[in-house]
Amino acid sequence: MGIEVWVPRDHCSVIESELLNDHVLLESLEKERYVGASDSRNWQVLTDNVTDCRRCTVCQNRVQALVGEGNSHADLMFIGGAPDETEDQLGGPFVGQSGQLLTEMIRAMGWAREAVYLTNIIKCKIPEERDPTQSEVNECLVYLEQQIKLVQPKVILAVGEVAAKALLATDSPLSQLSGKIHYRNEIPLVAILHPAYLLREPLEKRKTWLDLQVVLNCLKNGVN
């Protein structure tokens, strides 16, 4: 299916010495901030930890671990579920046809893709592109939490049901989560349909545009 321009309308075997303790990782990064380390250094520490991660068996399936890309101090942070085959091969989140559609969505909101921050909860490709287990989500959340601390976005967009459920710690379907403002550590969060789904169901684009309006209104008017 071709891409339509978005037009808004009305466990690898885990070696003990390689395991990163969540508390130790966060504490080490916080200590670097305390002694005045630059953001670039903090990002490098995080990138190295993600690249070398052997916390679960998902690492066996990856070509590379994906950290994220974009503006490291973006107002908007888009968080997907896990890299697919194309993302794993190309080394970036939201690429291919669904990535092109997401780029059009971002432009329709008034931003360039480079002005926002893009990442996934899970940093490695999952076998057969199944949904991640809760254990796999938990292993990667330590990295995502640090990304959120570094970016300090004004609004988080959970892209797709996997991301929405993980970020909101709920089993509710996306249909019950979209269209309203939630919070993740006091940061406003809006759940939207994944662009891959929108390619299959283009009539849902209008609903997603309304969800994006919630984000824009949140940025413009603040949140109660």
C-alpha cells in the first residue's frame, strides 16, 4: 500500500558480570549529572549500555540495539513498542512506510521529524515480531526512564497498543486509552494508533488526527 501524505481533517544466556543492576545504572548516571557531566556524556553512557545489553534473550535476535534519534531536548517524545525487521536492519526507529507516514503526521502537527525524539520501549528486535513479555518490557524500561529524564519532553506520545499498555501499566485496549491525557511520572502522555496500523486501516487517520489535536492543545494550553 502506498503512502498518502497526511492531510489533517475537521535471555541470551545472561552472564552475571554483564548484568546491569537497575539501581546501579540509574545511580551512576545521576552521579555524572551531579558532578556536572554534559548531556552528551550522559547520552554516551546510556548508548553504550544499550548497545552492550545482554539482559534478556531478545538480544540474540538483533542486528543492533536501537537507542533512538532526534532532538535530545524535544518537546515531543514518540515511543513505540519494539523495532521491526526494517528498523533493526537500518538502525533507526520508525523507518520504512510506517516511518514515512509518521513523518507526515509530525509535519502536520507543525514539526520536522528532526525536532522531536523517537524511540521504542524495547531496544532489540523481538522474534517473529510478537508482543514483548512483561519481563522483557521491565528489562528495557530502565533505559527508557533515563531517556525520558534526559529529554524532559513536555508530552509523550505512546505509539501503538504495545507502547501504551507498557507505559501506562494497564491491560486496557488502545481504544479505551486514546483521545485523552494520561500521565507518566507527571509528564502528559497521549496514546495514538501506530502508523503501521493506519496503513492497513486508512479510515482511522481522522481519529488519530483528533488524538494529535489533544497533544497540540496540551502544548498550547497546558494541562489541568
